Amino acid sequence: MESTKADEIAYALEEEIVSGQIEPGSILRQESLSEQYGVSRTPIREALRRLAALGLVQFVPNRGVRVRTLSREELREAFLVRAELESLATALAVPRFDDEALAELDAAERRFAELTGELRAQAREGGRTHSAIVGEWVHANHAFHDVIYERANAPYIVRLAKSARRTFFGQTTWAVGSELDDLYVKNQREHSAIRGAIAAGSVDGARSVARDHVLHSGHLLEVILDQVERSPRTTSVA
């Protein structure tokens, strides 16, 4: 029973960290989490250990558990690792795609495009970008790639790719600016290009565009972080 509860709590906390609702550098205290979830500290400790195993948090002596904040160098390395894993998983997935899988990928692509449009519109209006919709955008991005992961039928590679993905999505930030808007559009179009290469059965093409897409996503995040550092009042979720 406690193990099941620990799973539920770990999943809930992972969702909040990945979406940016819990910010990098935040301290997670067992007593507060026990009150929040209405459980003893035992499942809380187990949930936090699971998050630590995923690389999302780290135990800090006499402080509690801190949500990891990655350096720029670590972020770049994480994107390089994921780019290679993503390209490999995509190449393995291409021959396994059928009409049903393509339809599923189409639906995921449309949802990501829809949320990208909503976020860009909010940014242009100058209003606050809500963490909930940023979280949806992150998960829509995950959902697109997860369709590919599922068809790759390579559990070890997929597990490593998802682990690399977790290391930087907690840093997700949404900021504004003409350069960034162009990069958001490019990010969305690359999903379409990946889909097109898969539909054409092009293993090499899909592999190449998937790798470039992840590297470009890394550039997007760096540009955003630069802007946020220069402008503390920029609307963000990080």
C-alpha cells in the first residue's frame, strides 16, 4: 500500500518538476509533503528516493531535498546525449510505423502545434504565461516523441533518452521576443519534418532531423535562459 502511495506521490512530484511548477533549486521538505499528501513520512521518503534515482532531485545534508539546477555545461551535455539517443530511437522506429501509429503521431503533432500557438499568442499579448499551459506544452512535446519511442521497441535506449529528457525539462521557461518566436515556430515545424520523414519511410532522413531537432531545442532553451537572466521581469516558468 505504502509502495503504491510512494509511486503516486513520486509521479505527482515528477509532473510538477518537469512542468516547472516546482522550480529548480526548490527545497522539498518531508514534513511539508507529508501534510500536503496526508501520509506518513515513509512513502514521502521513498518517493523522494525515486526522484533522486531519476536525477530530478538531490539530498542535501541538513537542508532537505533540493530540485536539481543544472549548469549551462550540464544542460549542453544533456542535449548532446539526448540528440544521439533520439536519433537512434527514431531510426529504429521508422520501419515499425503503420497507419495507426502515423495517425497517433499526427494527433500528437496537432496538439503540440495548438499549444505552441496558444503560448505564442499569450506572449504577444504581453500577459502572464500560466504554468499550467506551459506544463501542457511540455507534455504535448513528450507525447509526440513518446509515440516514436513506443514504436522503436528498444526499452533500454528509450529509458536512457527519457532520463536525459528529464534532466532539462524542469528548467523549461517561456519568454518573449521576435528571435524566440522564430525559434518556437522552428521547433514546431521540426516535429512536422520528423513526421514527414517517418511517413516517407526514410530512416536516414528521420534520424537526421530528429537529432537536429533536439540540438535546436537546446539552443532555444539557452536563448530563453539568456533572456530571462537579462530581464528578471520576463514572464517565465522555470
